[in-house]
Amino acid sequence: MTPTGKSPWRNRKLWSLASAETLSWAGLFYIFPALLIKWNEWFLWSIGELSIGFTLALIASAITGIIAGRIIDSGHSQKLMTFSVIIGALLLSSLPMVTMLWQFYLVWLLIGCCLAGCLYDPCFSYITRTFQEDAKNSIIMITLIAGFASTISYPICTLITELYDWETTIYLLTIILCFIAGPLFWYGTSIEPAGCHSPVKRSKTSVGKIVKVELSSPVFWGLLMTFAAFSSNQGMIVSQIFPLLESQEISPGMTVLFASCIGPMQVVARLILFVTENFGNKKIPIMAVCLTSLICLSLSSLALAMGGNFLILVVLFVIFQGGPYGLFSIVKPVITAEMLGRVNFGLLSSMVGIGSVSGSALAPGIAGSIADRWNYDTVLITTSSISAVGLMIFLTTVVFQRKNPFKLESVN
């Protein structure tokens, strides 16, 4: 149920927001892996050197996400998300003019600041602030649609680049982001918040007090480390997926097939959750979804490490790896709202989200170092262990939450 009384699937503004998210992910996030090889050939910088640019973007996104969260709490989501995607697009259009590596890094560092204002974290903070307890179904709907961003980005970028060049691809995406995604964000974020006529006053707690209370809470640190475990596991697996599968004596053709199936499995898992709750009339506790996801991620790596040349184990790896991480984009905002509350949610969510963004940024380098120093079986053991540790941390966090609930409202 939405503030307008409609199902999320019948809300045109949510469709607009979901479409804007899809284009933003395709044009500002997946564009990097889609054109990485072309940049390597054009600039003659190594893949490792180029990849640092993406790491800088993710780190910048994590840091500036705190500012974005505060802007959302102040009720300026519409301006934030619209101008973030437009400015990000204009920065993207400057890449063909880059001649030095430090300029490439600077552009992606600034794009990272824009990612903090237009990708999932700000979007779901806005959704949670707008729909309150009814946010879950709207979040599921958006992730189901935006989950196809990579499916759109990779083939389109490859096709245009082959027909013309990578610069043309960049300019086309700039136009799409500025003149399609921007207006879609403006319209999609114009939903009237739930309880907007309620006499309940918004919290005016200062940023310093919010940060102080959050940093002193074991619930906050528990969630941050749980989210870091999710993202580290996925980042290490995805960044090394091709050499990782080939190390298990899987043929190149089958490697491409299995690697390509991980993304769609994310959408399948979200769809199963949606169908179960909306048509099966079964409300699944979000904590159960989180626990199950961490268990599956741990078992996924073990399945591949135990014998990747057995078809059934590889299939289990793909299912248990893709599905749970697909649910993470739903788990993260919903469980943050349940455990930390919805007061000043934008700031709270962006701070706890530093764990997931940092995990994604650092994971590729860590996985590569482990593979170089030891082997890919060690990488799999590491990813399995990370998920298992994340599971234990989350269980401990739940215990802390029940004994001493996080309450920002009590701060004066």
C-alpha cells in the first residue's frame, strides 16, 4: 500500500522512479565495467590502474552519502536525485577529453559523489521516508525493474561502441541521463509522504547528536559489519568470477554461461519474495531473509570449492550466490528501518551503508591479492568465512537489539 492508496505496481510515479534508477545504474555504474577494456586499449593504462578510478568512486559515494542522507531527511530528495544524475552525466561526458590518469581518477571521484545522490541508497531512503512501514513492497518493485540495468547496459554499450566508438556511447548515455533519467527522477520523487497531515513533528536532532548516538550503539556497528560481509562476499566473487570458475576446470564457454546467470538469479530471488508475499499471503520476516541469505552465501563458496567440475555444485553456486545478494538490496533498507528506526532515516541509512560500499570497494583488490599469493580455492574459503562471520555478527546484533533497542527519539 502506498500513500496514495494504490499498489506499487499501479503507481505511475514509482514506475518513473524505477525507470530512472535503471537508467542511472546502467549509465553511471555499469558503464565502467562495460567500457573498461575499451579504455584499456585507448588510454593504454593497465586494467589495475583504471580500476582504481571505480574504487575511488565507491569510496566517494560512501563518504558523501552521509550528506545525501541529511538532504533527504530535510525533504529535498527531488532536487538531490534529479541534479545528481544530471551532474553525473555531465561529468561522464568529460571522459573523452581526459588525457592523464589523474584526470580520469578525478572524474570518477566526482561521479562517485553523484552516485551517492541517485542510486539505491538515496532512493530507498526516500521510499522509506515517504511510505514508512509500507516501504517494503515499493522497494521490491524498484529492485525488480532496476535489476535489469546491467542486462541493458552491457549489450547496448558493446553494440554502440562496435558500430561507432566508446566516445559516442558516452555522449549518448549523457543525453539519456540528462533528458530522460533527470525528468523521471523529478516526477518520481513528487509523491506525497505518508502521514504528511499528521501532527507528529519531525525530529530536529542535530547531526552531531545523531552521529554520537549511532556510533555508540552496538546495533549500528553490528549492521554495518553485516552489510560489509554481504558486499565483500559479492565483490570478491564477481570481480574474480571468470578466473575463479576457470580455476575449477570449467570450460571457457560454460564459464561465460554460469557467470551470466548470477545476475538474473538476483531478479529471480526478488520475484520469488514478491510473489510469496503478495500472492501467497505469507509475510516473510526480513530478519529470516537476512539470515537465510548469509547462510546461502557461505554455502555457495563451499559448493564451488568442494568440486566445481560437478555440474550440480556449480548450479548450486550460481543459485546460492546470485539469489541472496539480490535480496540484499531489499534487506538493507528494510532491516535498517526496523532496527534503527525511521527518524532521520536518510542519515542513519547512509552511515550504516558505509559498510556495504566499503566492502564493495575493497573486495576486488583483496580477492586479487589472495589469488596471487595463494590460489582461488583460498579465495572461496575466504568468501565463505566472511559470510559465516557476518551471520554470527548479525545474530549477535539481533540479541543486542532485543536487550537494548536503538532509540534515536530519546536524544535531546
